[in-house]
Amino acid sequence: MPAGGPGGGTPNDGNRGQPTTMTTIGVRTGALLAGVAAYGWAMGPAAAADELSGGDTAWILTSTALVLFMTLPGLALFYAGLVRARNVLSVIMHCVAVACVVSLAWLAGAYSLAFGDGGASQAWIGGLGKAMLAGVGADSLWGTIPEPVFFMFQMTFAIITPALIIGAYPERVRFAAVLLFSLVWLAVVYAPVCHWIWGGGWLAEMGTIDFAGGIVVHTTAGVSSIVFALMLGPRRGFPSELRPPHNPGMVATGACMLWVGWFGFNAGSALGANGSAGMAMLVTHISASTAALVWAGIEWLRYGRPSLVGIVTGLVAGLASITPAAGSVGPVGAVIIGVIAGSFCQWLSGFMKFRLRVDDSLDVFAVHGGGGILGSILVGALAVPALGGLGLADGVSIADQLGVQALAVGVTAVWSAAASWAILAVLRATVGLRVSEETEIEGLDITAHGERGYELT
Amino acid sequence: MPAGGPGGGTPNDGNRGQPTTMTTIGVRTGALLAGVAAYGWAMGPAAAADELSGGDTAWILTSTALVLFMTLPGLALFYAGLVRARNVLSVIMHCVAVACVVSLAWLAGAYSLAFGDGGASQAWIGGLGKAMLAGVGADSLWGTIPEPVFFMFQMTFAIITPALIIGAYPERVRFAAVLLFSLVWLAVVYAPVCHWIWGGGWLAEMGTIDFAGGIVVHTTAGVSSIVFALMLGPRRGFPSELRPPHNPGMVATGACMLWVGWFGFNAGSALGANGSAGMAMLVTHISASTAALVWAGIEWLRYGRPSLVGIVTGLVAGLASITPAAGSVGPVGAVIIGVIAGSFCQWLSGFMKFRLRVDDSLDVFAVHGGGGILGSILVGALAVPALGGLGLADGVSIADQLGVQALAVGVTAVWSAAASWAILAVLRATVGLRVSEETEIEGLDITAHGERGYELT
Amino acid sequence: MPAGGPGGGTPNDGNRGQPTTMTTIGVRTGALLAGVAAYGWAMGPAAAADELSGGDTAWILTSTALVLFMTLPGLALFYAGLVRARNVLSVIMHCVAVACVVSLAWLAGAYSLAFGDGGASQAWIGGLGKAMLAGVGADSLWGTIPEPVFFMFQMTFAIITPALIIGAYPERVRFAAVLLFSLVWLAVVYAPVCHWIWGGGWLAEMGTIDFAGGIVVHTTAGVSSIVFALMLGPRRGFPSELRPPHNPGMVATGACMLWVGWFGFNAGSALGANGSAGMAMLVTHISASTAALVWAGIEWLRYGRPSLVGIVTGLVAGLASITPAAGSVGPVGAVIIGVIAGSFCQWLSGFMKFRLRVDDSLDVFAVHGGGGILGSILVGALAVPALGGLGLADGVSIADQLGVQALAVGVTAVWSAAASWAILAVLRATVGLRVSEETEIEGLDITAHGERGYELT
Amino acid sequence: MKLIKAIFKPHRLDAVREAMGEVGIQGMTVSEVKGFGRQKGQTEIYRGAEYQVYFVPKVQLETVVPDELADRAVEAIAAAARTDRIGDGKIFVLDVDRAVRIRTGEEGDEAL
Amino acid sequence: MKLIKAIFKPHRLDAVREAMGEVGIQGMTVSEVKGFGRQKGQTEIYRGAEYQVYFVPKVQLETVVPDELADRAVEAIAAAARTDRIGDGKIFVLDVDRAVRIRTGEEGDEAL
Amino acid sequence: MKLIKAIFKPHRLDAVREAMGEVGIQGMTVSEVKGFGRQKGQTEIYRGAEYQVYFVPKVQLETVVPDELADRAVEAIAAAARTDRIGDGKIFVLDVDRAVRIRTGEEGDEAL
Ligand SMILES: Nc1ncnc2c1ncn2[C@@H]1O[C@H](COP(=O)(O)OP(=O)(O)O)[C@@H](O)[C@H]1O
Ligand SMILES: Nc1ncnc2c1ncn2[C@@H]1O[C@H](COP(=O)(O)OP(=O)(O)O)[C@@H](O)[C@H]1O
Ligand SMILES: Nc1ncnc2c1ncn2[C@@H]1O[C@H](COP(=O)(O)OP(=O)(O)O)[C@@H](O)[C@H]1O
């Protein structure tokens, strides 16, 4: 729906920058296709005609809180429950520290690189004109909401993306490597890809559909996780002698928080309190429910027992998969995405571990990356009105759109992999990526942070 | 307040369907009494005169997230902390799986049965015209909010209602029975009762007051819990040799999440961001606080020690009891409801266990059912302006209203009991309701889900 | 920004009472400086010209839920994880019980004392005209939101303030003393100080800046904590033989919830969904991130290991410190506040324990009090536009403002200390403050509440 | 006096405690242990990966009894703990030199 | 050498450890156990239901000492663990054949 | 028969279990304990405050073996548990009067 044809050159500021004051999809799509205007105000407060909407602002303030909640404590608990008890704190520490580092980097320049005016290089990267929020005040608008609210909402996406990668390297990584990797990765991978797709860059120009981050968030994080896992090497005893998740209830608690928070992630990506937000929330929920049941159902068939860790993993796979498509598909499309997510990601998880023997420890690629890529491709087909979708842009065929989507995913994957490899190669040669074997056995909680997870006596 | 007289035949779409753009109660009540109009648009997007309100939409999107948060992880933790450590995961699993199953069933047809146009049988049940959201798009409105938002908000109620029943059968139930029961129960009990009261059915026509679900949610779930507990039989060692709650801190964490989420449940039921929502939130909070203190105070007197499990149980009783009345009573009424909830539900909990010897294990009937019924009756009296209430509909006496309320509760209770019994009788004869004694001793976590709750070494 | 000069006599209803319908800071400041008008409607529904804004109402309803979430379960988990396993429940119990007691007291009279019309003694205290919400209905407005919503939002602040003090006395206090202290303290300390600054009292008249509670919340709670700790005496074995936090993951979970909830605390204090709220959220987040990293960084330098408990403590210090300044400073100011908060509060925490030997057990003064005071002073300087701040009121110099701020903090601190001392002296002589040594060793969970925190077998 | 050390399945604890009461033994100390033996640990599956858990949860009961009660106590435990399934556990008997009741200072059989 | 096995109230652990130090015993191993004995478990009430908790939390300390130190160690533990209240616990002494320090391979009294 | 009671560092458990298997010992019981000895507890720092943790986490392995296997078992444990660092732990050997396999009633070496 929000896509110009690949050859049509219609500018598109990504779904994030849409004006959202109109309430019917018809009108909304029309405005989008009047791409230049939409693109115009993507440059910031210049577009004086926009007016603040209290309802839209209220919902995006709320969505910002919901998406922060996804990472902290949602993702932190989801991941921390999956590791051994002796590493539980280190995982939470990674989530908190990455969130803090990214927040400051977002202010210092990453926001500007992603959403600022790139001038001549606008196709590739934004400029540094908005570094430290220069020129942005409480009265600046972005569409119908204050720009500080847009900045904050986008920041919560920038936080969760490198935080997802934490699942690739727990129980053996050096803390300094976590911090440095996340910082550089934000600048070199996240900010440019975000600009390409949501900041008016070249993939936006081509009409790429990525409503809430199947490419910007999940493809980048998922692919980088494989690279990190490979560069770091597997945990001792991988894959046959690992310990089970130390606290599945904690895993499920975190997953439930991700579910609730994802309403802000996807429905907030409508940038307004309107029907588009409502429909995005609806398809998000349906895809999650479907994928959860499919995952658990397959476990039931294969092992005789559906597990809690399994059902919530399916849930998260369903959430990741619908993310790029949440603005384009209807309930039927959501069910289809859910079914594929619940089965494909489960297969992928085993394939990564036992065939490829990659210790992407908490399945970041299999669940988030695979799901996000899946959804990013499928949206090209499932947006068709016959399946209840909202349709593609005028003159764009399914084949055209699938081509654009595949290109966007492919280029993003290659760039994420290459850049992650380069960053990690430098870090490995300098601060080092991995702790000693004895430290690994003792656990990171006590060795890296001097704390113990549970003192229950 | 939002009730036509029982004999008056004024249609009433239940408090859920009220237009909420006006901000003074006077105007609001007026609109409600102009029942036909209100009823008219309950049929969906036909009422083209309605306009989307961004503020209302923002608040109901938020409320939807809050009510989902109540079940996941709120209720899941509240219940899981009360069981033995070896069943903690199974309870969380029940909550997640029931949420997923209900969500898909809501889309597939239950929403339509509850809120769709029933045609000739409208008094009893809605039709299937909106199954799979047929005809509902991002631009459909329900009052001042998009219909997908209304669908989602209502879905979170449909999720939590069968999820409440999970407290009746933990530590001994078969997982397959949980799934099948919840699915059929949604169609046979929840959808019709919801239609009777909120979907324009016969109890709505009679002027039943049920602001946020004292009858639709708590009476149905509470009564069905007794039936389930009876059909299933008590846990080994009930009532004298049970183990205490394995994690009261988890119980309290879940209860606090229920408290916060209940703001969406009750204040969201105003379907708008207005004074009615504010007052509903206020009385909800006051009733909860009062009931919590009363419950703990009685424990202090009886046992010398107020307990954490006790105070938060009182809290939840206070929340359940105010639910039907949150749109009609003032702060004084809320205090009265809280005092009665904190003492009556506590007495009821002992009565169920030690006199009736029903192992409704986590006190679903005593806390939710008893509370909800209590509030549903009391609202008939406490709505009077003398106690700060908002008054009953013109020409309706307290006695009239009490009669309607008692009838609605009674019919709902009988229907819930009968239908639950029938569903369970079939399930018992087919998949079976209960695990073997050895499985019960070993715990459901490892036997039914292959997982262990805590691996802390 | 929202301050009249100390000598100027411009009335000011505190930042809470601002009308927030306008969306540019320029207009907003203008309206504020037209203080009398703003003050006028602070008296309640008399100001009939105001109109309800759905967007503002939606955001403050949401903020109310977020701030309640801060205390329950946020603060409860943050604190409970820091104590020994045998006292975990007692801390959560304190949080729940204090919330309930305060809620009823707020309705019964404290709200009226803080925000009601004080008549002749308006400079010092509000009257009892709004006790039990007399005269306030669902259609009463406070600015652009319903007064019940304002009442609820303010109530959540009244809850968290005495709840913060719970960190001063855990593991040895008598439960009855907790309840009685909190109740009396609310009336004697919180309500008057709140009135002085936000209710149109003498400190508001002088132009004190306290956007969201650096003085009203953190100074009062922090100073009272020292007094409570001194009157109660230290825990057995303090400071050298204490046990480490029993569950740092629980501490971090609570801290993350505080972070998310603080968006409602600070951005909600704009009382509307507008640019001011957005900027408040932004600086809040930046200060928190900065302080967290600074705290952890100092630990890394000093002990060789940054800890999870450390980083989240820094986070909370950063949140507390920005609170009074969130409406006046820009991102640069937020970074400065964060850096000072992360280092100063850490130093203060050691100083309190090892120099002063005060067993303010969970560092309420060091983290919240010290942070809040710090921010309350710094805002006088950091509001300058050169640092991206929003400026002080016309004709007010930095020195003037710093003087006002110091006076407000000083008077509040002295009053809080004196009143707390008096309350505790009476309680010590009557119900007693402290449990017996044997009870302290056995732990409060089993002795005071008859429960055990973890039964994991 | 003899120290009887019995390792058995956790869910038999109540039955064993009662059986001990019938023999007239009131005092005992129980701890949770992990057992390795013929009964192998379980395989747990998460996200399709198999986790080999080598140990089996057991309880260990220790009680010191007068010499003449030892055999009856052993029989009682054996009978109560038995489920006839692999992993039922073991009972060991060791000699005890001395026993003291801390509260009273009583020694020997008096102390038990 | 003798193995001293003492079961007592958890809150006396610090006192006992210090008393052992005074006797000159530095090495010991402690575990958390559940005790059954004259002191009965507590009754806990949740939502009005009484839960009979049969066991009482205790700690068990085990230390192997040279023969000549055994009696002094027993007296020291008894004195330090004593609160004169029911449930104070027991001390048992068993004979040890052999002791090895893993790090050095030392045997006998040297190993302790 | 002999009861071998070994206390050592938790992370050597897998190695010790394997070494036991090589000697032909299949049955054993393991518990988590806290050790006090030459190796002192660690200092943990929270918010600048130092917390002295006196104990060190250890595991205790108990196995009853036929007399003739006892020495080889002790050597095997000692070799596998050894890290040459302080705190490696101890092995004690005690005499066992009687052993019963609960499931079958077998006694003596048969029962092990
Ligand atoms: N030689 C032994 N020494 C100490 N404990 C043993 C020994 N053999 C078995 N056990 C304990 O007894 C438990 C049961 O033994 P196992 O060989 O599994 O079955 P069974 O008791 O039926 O022979 C083990 O899990 C272990 O805790
Ligand atoms: N015969 C026994 N064998 C092993 N442990 C015992 C025995 N008798 C008592 N104990 C342990 O000692 C603890 C205290 O014993 P109890 O009879 O309650 O009081 P007292 O020590 O005052 O006689 C018990 O909880 C139990 O752990
Ligand atoms: N005399 C003893 N009796 C029982 N356990 C002991 C004894 N001495 C040491 N231990 C146990 O062995 C562990 C290691 O002993 P330690 O003295 O620290 O080092 P090392 O084994 O290198 O001599 C201790 O933590 C304790 O659990």
C-alpha cells in the first residue's frame, strides 16, 4: 500500500513519516501517493501547515513507553530466563547498558543520520544537522506530533535492535565488546538502513514496504547475530551438553511483555491514533496467536509435549513476522503469516543449531531474523485485496513489489553481515570478544559483574 | 444510569457501545436514553454520521494494551505464584494458550456472535455476518473509534474471562481439556452472555447495568469455575494437606499488574477519554484500596498477621466487585463496595473450601465470581445520587433496577453452570479431564510440558 | 521557565496546573506568565471557559496508569530484590499497604489540603472543601482534563512519595509503624509541601520551579528517610556484615519498570499531550541513560567490575535528578544532570553509610533525595537557553532563581525532618518502631506476615 | 547408635515419615539431593534442542537411632519408599560413636 | 579422625563458625536441611486455609577433625548453638577411616 | 563397604562423574553445600558497600562402594577434582555397616 512503483520514482518517506490525520484508508493511501508532499515535511518543522494532534501525540507518547517496555524489562527477562542461572544478571546487564549507550548515541548523531536531511547524499545517509537535536524544540512538529515525540519513539526502535543481538552471544562474551559493538553497529548498520527505508533514502524511493521494522529492525539484527555467533564461537558443550533454560517462567513473563509492548511497536508505527493503528494492532495480535499455537502444536506432535518456552517462542516469531506487513495485510494475511512463522522459524531454529552448528544462542536469527525476512517478503503478496490486504500502490504488480522487497532484504542482509564482520574483526584484535574458559564455567554474573543471581537463603 | 426501565422497552446497547464524545454526564445520559440512536450504530459502519475522535481512539488503543497486560503476564503470575513450584509453568502455559485460542476464535466468529447483527434472533445471539471481520476495515467506525480498535478491546475481555477459570483447575487438569473447554465455552457461554448485555440482546433491552463486566466476565467465569472444580475433583490432600503458595512475591507482582491493567478494563469501558473514564478509574482504585485493607485487617484480627497474599487477594476482590458499577457509583459507593468485597469474599473463600469442600483451587468463585455478583447487585442501590452515584434512568426505581440486576445475574449463572457442565461431561468422556495420580505428584511442569520451573544452580 | 520572579509576586499554580492546549512553548510560557488566569482555574470547575481535550485526557489517564505501575510493582520489586530473601515479602507488603492507605487518605482529605482552596490560609494549606471529592463530578474540569483524572494522576504521586521511604526501614520495622507513619506523614508533610509548590501556595508564588517533584516528592521522601533510619537504628551487622541483595534481577526488573513509568511521571506532568510532554520525556530518558553509564563506569574504574545493581541504581538517580527540571532543560542540560547524578549520588551513598553510618538501608536519601535536591538546584542554572534550556521567567536572573530553589529545598527539608521526627517519636513511644532481635534474624516475612518468599521444592 | 542414610524418590517422603513414626522414630533430617544411578536423567527439549539432564532429584533422609531400632527402621523405610520402579534408591547404615542433644546436653540414646 | 555432624538452628551458624575457629577448626561444610523432631513445623495461613508445614529449616554442619579435637569441637558447637529452646538440634560423631586433601594429596590429620 | 564423601569445586562435577564411571562406579548422590576452609569467601560490592561472603559454593558427592574399590575411587575423584588451586576440597572415607537397594531388597555389595 504505501509504496510507489520501483520504477516510478515516487518519493516515499517510509511508513513512519506518513501524515495520519485522515481516518479512512482510501484518503490515507491517496495522500501517500502524493508522495512529494509527504516527503517534504519529512525534513522537519519546515512544513508549517501541519498541526499538532493531541490524540495522535497521546498515542505515540504511549507507544514510546510501550516499546521501551519491550526491551526493559521485556526482552531482558525473555533472554535472561533462557540462560543458566549463573549468567542471568549478565544478560539483563547487557540489555540495560545497550539501551543507555544507544540512547546517548541516538541523541549525539544517529537520529540525525537516520532522519536528518542528507543533502546530496540523501539517498544513502542523513546529515548531521540534527545532531544533539540542533534546531529541534518542543514546538517542532513531525507530521501531527511534536518532533521530540517522534525522536523518542524512533529511539526505542534503535534501542531494541542492537538489544536483540544480545541473544547471539550470552554466557561467553566480554562486556566491553558488547558496548563497543552496539555503539559502532548503531552508526554503521542501523542508522543507514533506517535512513534508506524510513528516512527517505533509496529503498524508500523504490517503494519498499516495511511498516514497523521487518527489515530495519529484524533483518539487520538477525543477520548480524549469525556473524557475531560465528566470530565468537559456540559455548562450551554446544550443542549437545548445554543446560536448559534456568527459568522458563521468566522467559514467558518477558515474552508476554513483548507481546503487550509490540502493540506500541506496530500500532504506534501508524504515527497516529486512527484506523490504521487499530488494524495494525489487530493483525499483529492474530499473527502472534497463530504462530504460538502452531509452534506448540508442532512440538506436541514431535515430542508429545507442548512447552511453555516453545509457545512463547512461537509468539515472538509471529510478532516479528507480521511487523513489516502490519500496515498492509488483513486478518487472513495475518493468519497465513502466523502459520508460516510458527513452522518455518521452528524448523530454522533446529537447522541453525544442528545443521549449520551456529551457536546463535537464543535463536535471534531463527526467531527474529527469519521471521522478519519472511514477513518482509510475504507482504508483497499478502497485501492483495483478495486476501483482505490493503492493496499495493497504483500500477505496482505483486511481482514488482516482491522484487523490491527481496532487493531491500538482500542488500540489508549483505550490508549488515559485512559491517558486523568488520566491527567484530577489529574488536577481536583489540579488546577481545570472549572470556576465558574458566570464566565461562564460573559464569559471567560473578566474574564480570561481581554479583550472584539468586541468594535465596 | 445507562439503563432504560425494565418495562420501558428502551433499547440499550450496553455501556460498551455508548458514544462518548460528550463530556458531561448530563449530556451523556441524555444520549443514552435516546436509545435507538445508540443502538443503531451498534450495528457497525452504517452510522456514517459518527466521526473518529483521536483522543478516544488513543485511550482505547492504550486500554487494549492494558487489558491484555492484565492476563499476560498479570493473571499468569498472580495464579502461578499460588501453586506449587512444580506446577508453576503449567499455569502460565494455560494462560498463554487460552489467550491464543480465544483470539483466533474471536476473529473466526465469536466477535460476530457477540456484537454482530443477530437479525430475528438479535435478542439471543448476534449473527455470523462479521465472522473473520467480514466487511470491517480500517475505516469502519464504532461510535467514535475505529471498529478494529473496538474489536481488539473487546477481545481482551474475551481472553481474560476463560483465563480466570484457570484458577479452578490447576495442578491436576489435562492440557487438552483446558484448550477444548476454553474454546467451546467462549462460543457457548461468553459470546451469548456478552451479546445479551453488551451486544443489544434481551438483558440490554431490560436495562441491565454492567459497566465493565461484573456479569459478562466475573459471573460467567466464577460460576463455571465451581462446576469445573466439581467435575474435576479436588487436588490430592485437599483441603488440609496442601502446600502453601510457592512464591507470594510473584502473586503480588501479578496482582499489581492486574491493578494497573484494570484501569484500562474499567476506565476503557467508557469507550472514550472523558470524565466518565476518569470517574470510573477513580472509583475502581478506591474500591480496590478499601477491599485490600479490609481483607488484611480481618486477617490481622483473626490470625494476628496480615499477609501479602491476603492483601492482594482483597485488592482483586475489590477490583472485581466495582467492575459492573464503575460507571454508576461515586467515591462513597466505591468505599461501600470495597468494604463489602473485602469481608464477604474472604468469608466466601473459607465457606467454599471448608463447608462446601469445593477445590476451586485459586478461589475464582470466591474472589472474582462472588465479587462480580456482589457488585452487580449492589449497583442497583448504590447508583443513587444520595450516595454520590450518577442515578438510575428516568422512571426506574431502585427496586426495579435490583430486580433486573438479580434476574440478569441469575440467568447468567444458571446458563454458565449448565453449559459448563455439558461441555465438561463430554470432555470427561472423551479426552479426559484429569491426569493420573503419579503425574499429579510429579507435577504438571515436567510431565505435561517437559520443563522445570527453577534450575537455580 | 514557568516561574515568576521571587520579588515579582506573579501567582503561579505550579507546573501541574498549566493549561496545555497550546502546542508551542512560546505560547505556553506566555500563558504561564499571565499567571492570574492560570491560577484562577486552579480552583476548580469555576473556570467554565476551559474545554475538555480528548488527547490531553487520554495521555493523563495513561500517565496515571504508568505512575501507579512505578510503585506497583516497580518500586516494590526494585526494593524487594535488595533485601534478604527472608524479608522480600515484607517489603512488597509495605508498598501495597502504603498505596492503599494513602489512596483512601487522599480521597478523605489530603487531595483537598493539597489542591483545594485554602481561603485565608491559601499560602500554607488548602481547605477541606474537596474532602471526599465534594463538589467534584465526572464533568468537573481541571484545565483541559476532567478533575477526577487530575485527582487520580496526583494521587499516584502521593502514593509513591511515602512508598519511597520504605527503603529506609526494611528488615527491622514494625508493620503497624509503617502504616501509621505513612498516613500521618501524608497529611503533615506531603499535603502541605505539595500545596506550597503545586497548589498555589507561598513557594509557587515565589516562582519555585518543580516540574514533576524534585522537591515535592524526592526531597520530602529523602530527608524523611534519614530521620526514619536514625530513629529506628541500623540493621544487625550494619554496615560490615550485611547480606548482599538476594535477587539483583528483581532489582533490575523493578528499575526498568520505574524507567518506563517515569515517562508518565515526568511527561504526564505537562498535563497534556503536547511538545512540552515530548521534551520532558526526552530529557528524562537522556538523564537516566547518562547517569546509569556514569555510575557503572565509576564502578568499573574503582572495582574492576560494573554491576547490574549499580547501573540500575544510577538509572534511578538520573531519573530522580531530572524530575524537577524536566520542563525547563534541554538535552544538553539533561546530559549534565545525568553526569552529576551518576557520580554525586554514588559518592553520597558511600558517604551516608561509611562516614555518617546511617542505615538508610536501600539508599533512599542518597539516590532519590540527593538526586532530587541536586536537580532542584541545578534547574535554576541549566534552564538557560545557552544550554538548550527553555529559559527563566522574564526578569528573573539565574541567581534569583537559584535563591528561590535553594530556599524551597531548604524549607522543605527542614519541615520534612522536623515533622518526621515528631511523628516517629510518638510512634516509638506508643506502638514501637522496631521488632525484636530474634524476629529480625528470623526475618519479617514469616514473623510479621506468616509467609515465606520462596518454596521452590 | 546407627546413622541410617536413605536416598529415595521425593514423593515418597510423606509415606516414609509416617512409617518412621510407626516405628517410634520422631527425629530425622532431610535434604534435597541429586541422584546418579541406573535411573538416568531425562531429556528436556527446548526449541527443538535436546538437553541431557544427568541427575534425578531425590531426597536424602538421615536419622540416628538406637542400635536395636536400626533394622526395623531400615525395613520401614524400604517398605514405604518402594515403588518397584527403577530409581527407588538405597539405604545405608553407619556406626555412630556419640550423640548429643544440644538443648539439654543429654548423650547417647537419650539424645535421639 | 572423627566426622562431626551437627544439626542446629540456622541463625546460630555465625556463632558456631566462630566457636569452631576458637577451637582451631578452620574447615567445615554446611548445608541447608529440613528437620523433623520434637519441634513441629509451623502452621501458615493463606486465604484462610491452614497449611501445616511439617519441617523446620535447619543447617547441618559437617567437619572432620583429629580424634583429640573431637570432644572439644562437640562442646564448642553445643555451647554456641544452644538457645535453650526446643529444636536446638543434635550433634553426632562418626569414625572416619581416611581423609585426603585433593589439592596436595596429603592424607590423615594433615589433610584437614 | 565404604562411604566416600568428597567435597570439591562445582565445575569439576562433570569430570568427577566421568572418572567414577571409568572406575566402574555408577551410583552416587550429590548435593550443593557451602564450604568454609582455607579458601575464603569473596567480597562482593554493591553500591560501593563491600559484602563479605564467608562461604564458597561446593558440591558434595557421596557414594558407597565395595571395600576393594574404595581406594581407586578416592584416587579417581582426587585426580578429576584437582585444579591445584586453593579450595580444591577433601575426600573422607567412612565405614558402612549395611546397604539395601530399596527396589529389590538386595543387600551388601549387590545393593550398590
Ligand atoms: N553407590 C551409591 N552411593 C550413593 N548413592 C547411590 C548409590 N547408588 C545409587 N545411589 C542413589 O540412589 C538413587 C537410585 O539409584 P538407581 O541406581 O537409579 O536405582 P535403584 O535404586 O532402583 O537401583 C540414585 O539416584 C542415587 O541418588
Ligand atoms: N534422631 C535424629 N536423627 C537425625 N536428626 C535428628 C534426630 N532427631 C532430631 N534431629 C534433628 O534435630 C532437629 C531438632 O530436633 P528436635 O527434636 O526438634 O528438638 P531438640 O533438639 O530440642 O530435641 C530436628 O529438626 C532434626 O533436624
Ligand atoms: N575438616 C573439614 N571437614 C569438612 N569439610 C572440610 C574440612 N576442611 C575443608 N572442608 C571443605 O573443603 C573445602 C575446601 O577446603 P579449603 O581449606 O578451602 O581448601 P583446600 O581443599 O585447598 O585445602 C571447604 O570449602 C570445605 O567445604
